[in-house]
Amino acid sequence: MNAPWKPGGPGQRDPFHAFVCDDHSFDLLRAVAAELGWAPEKVNKGGMRNAVQSLSITASPQILFVDMSESGDPLNDINSLAEVCEPGTVVIAAGQVNDVRLYRDLVASGIQDYLLKPFGADQLRDALAQAQAVFMAPRDAGPERPHCTMAVIGTRGGVGASSIATSLAWMLSEKKKRPTALLDLDVHFGTNALAMDLEPGRGLTDAIENPSRIDGLFIERAMVRASDTLAILSAEAPISQPMMTDGGAFYQLLEEFRAAFECSVIDLPRNMLIQHPHLMTDVNVALVVAELTLASARDTIRLLSWLKGNAPQTRILVVANRVHPGSPEISRKDFEQSIERKLDVVVPFDLRIASQAAKLGKTLAETAKGSKIGAACASLMEQALGATDAAEGVDLGKGAARKGDSLLGKIDFRAMLPTRRKDKAALED
Ligand SMILES: Nc1ncnc2c1ncn2[C@@H]1O[C@H](COP(=O)(O)OP(=O)(O)OP(=O)(O)O)[C@@H](O)[C@H]1O
Ligand SMILES: [Mg+2]
């Protein structure tokens, strides 16, 4: 249900009004209303038009039943009704059109239920009981939060991007209770479902093969539920089967996620950026996951530069993962100098927690409660959420690459290597 009919408290409203077009429905509604202790005279003759007229001059009821049989343009009429109906009213519509698309559109417009005529007393009782439950259910009265889309991009293979993506999605859904969608775009080798001990299902494969089928209902059916607040779309596409898509399916999926969830987390393999750069168009925050190695430093620079040119609206967080407490290939200081910005989050290497997570089929963040990894993951989530609020006017950190500058050219990578490797490199010159 969307905003116009989002339920509020009982208040002083009439419990029930109905506007029906035919005698049979009129009699049935009066009888069932009486059963429920509601005034039968609140059942009126006349359908949608009368409902709109009446509600424009009287207070809206808790539950509104409206017959749309005489409505020429149901969706348009529903919008007219939304303009005069106070927030909180739960609306049940009835009509003669047996079309699932209409049903979905009506539900998307805020209708609680749609009864196909002729309906029986039991069907009506059920629908009214459900509407009552919806009306009475406690709701978060807070303001609606805008949807946030976060992409997690590994600078190199195996840096732990998927571990970060699944952890982020888990934390958003569990700790922040935000309905979250996790989209694993590593179509052949993705591990998001595996990390949560789930079967990936065929959802993503179906979406790629048939983008025209993607809509709200598809999302509901195709996504695998990890919990009440977390759903995953992923695949284990056969290795022999190349991915045939122009990317349309992905944009469509993200579009639908925006309507159905509060947060979307995309595990976005960096190769996808080459094929489908437009995937970044609506991403609010990108988490660039690196490790403290030479190759990762180089590719962090290249990715930051690419993002600056191709996704200027996206806030960037650089996350170093699998950071060994001893001596990494490149020190943190050198790494930060080379990418010309500070690391936003440093996640330590912890084999025990990583293998525990794999054994339990839980995300790294869930397994890491109370540890340094847990604290780093929590900081990562807070920063990512903070960054979504400030997603306008992004900059890539102090002194990030300006157009035309080649940061790579300015950096002496060898100088960053530990002495032994440096000596070896010098010998090879
Ligand atoms: N902080 C960490 N400490 C120890 N091990 C970790 C940590 N983060 C991730 N790992 C482990 O590193 C391995 C690779 O992680 P993951 O699959 O998340 O990386 P990836 O970047 O998504 O890899 P790919 O490039 O294959 O997609 C996994 O075995 C994971 O358990
Ligand atoms: Mg991965």
C-alpha cells in the first residue's frame, strides 16, 4: 500500500463506508456490515463517482469499500479518490474486470484488496477482516525514507567484496530493520546466496532471459527470502552459458527494488562496469573494496577515477579488507598516499571468523559480533547510510584525480613495496 492509504490510528472516523453499483452487492454489504456492528446505512448506492463526491465533503472512514464496475478508467479514478481520501483509510475495491495487471496496478496505487464480482459473503468477510487488521496494525509513524542504492565493487578478485556486500545487506535489514534487496550480479560465480546458506533459485536467470516479465509480482516471487526484511536475487548460471543481456534486466530490477524495498545492495563485479556503466546511474553510495596490495592500489586509483567521470553523483567509500595486523604488502600510509585519500574503513583479516561464517552459513558481520571485524562492519554500515544522506555533490576525497591528470603516471608503485621485493625489482631492471 502506498502513501495515500497508509493506515493511521483509529481516531474519530466512521469504521466503514461503502459505495456499490448493483442491488446484490448492496444487500450483501448491508448484511455483512450489520454482522460486524457497522451501520448498514453507510452502504451507499453509486460507485466510484459517488465515493469521490462524498469523501470530498465528509471525513474518510477507517475502511472504504468502493465498486469500480462503472469506472471507465480505474487507475485514474483511484488517483482521484486518493486526492479526497484522508491518509489511513484502508480501501477495498470491487469490479468485473478479471485482469491480474489491473489488480497489481490497483494494489500499487494503495488499494488493500480487489474483489472480483460477483463475490460471496465469506470472501467479503475475509477482505473486511484483513482490512481491519491492516488498519489496526501499529505502524512506524516516522517519515518515509528515500530509497538508497549501494554498490559494492571489489578492486581485485577475492578482496572480500561479496563478504562486505552480504554483511552490509544483513546489517541494514537486521540492525536497521530496513527492508533490503541484495542483488548478486556475479551471475556465474556469485556467492551471496551461498554465504547465507540459501539456494539461489532461478530468479536472476529468468530476469535476464525475460526482462519484460520484471515487475512487482515477479520480484515478490523470484527473490529468495533470507529473512522478513532481506531478500536476495542471485544465480549460479551454468559456466557454459554466456550472459546474454544488454543490461536492461538489471536496470529494470533496480527500478522495481526502489518501489519494493528501502535499500538495495548490489554486489557489482568490476567487469560489469565495463559492460554496463549505466548500472551506476542511480547508485547513491559505492563501496570500493580493496586490499593493501600493489595491484589493488593501482586498481583502486583506476576505479576511483572511473567513478568520478562516470558516476559523479555517487558517494564513494573506500574499504580496505583482509588487512593483516603484521606487515601488509603495502602499508596503510603508502596505500592512502597512492590513492590520494584516506581509507574510510579498515576491516582486519581474521581467518577464524571468516571460516566460522562459512561453516555457519552466516554473513561475516553476523558472525563477527563483538570482534574487530564486527566493529569495522558496523562503522561501514553507518558510514554508508550517512553517505546516502549526503549523496549530493560528491567529491572523491582531498586531491582526487582531476580530469586530464593521470594519477597512475605520478605514482612510483615500486617505492611502496617492502624492501625485499623492491630490491628484487631493482635487480630485474
Ligand atoms: N576480513 C576477512 N578476514 C579473513 N577472511 C576474509 C575476510 N573477508 C573475506 N574473507 C574471505 O576471503 C575470501 C574471499 O571473499 P569474497 O568471496 O567475499 O571475495 P570477493 O571479492 O567477492 O571474491 P570474487 O572476486 O571471487 O568475487 C572468502 O573466503 C572470505 O571468507
Ligand atoms: Mg564476489
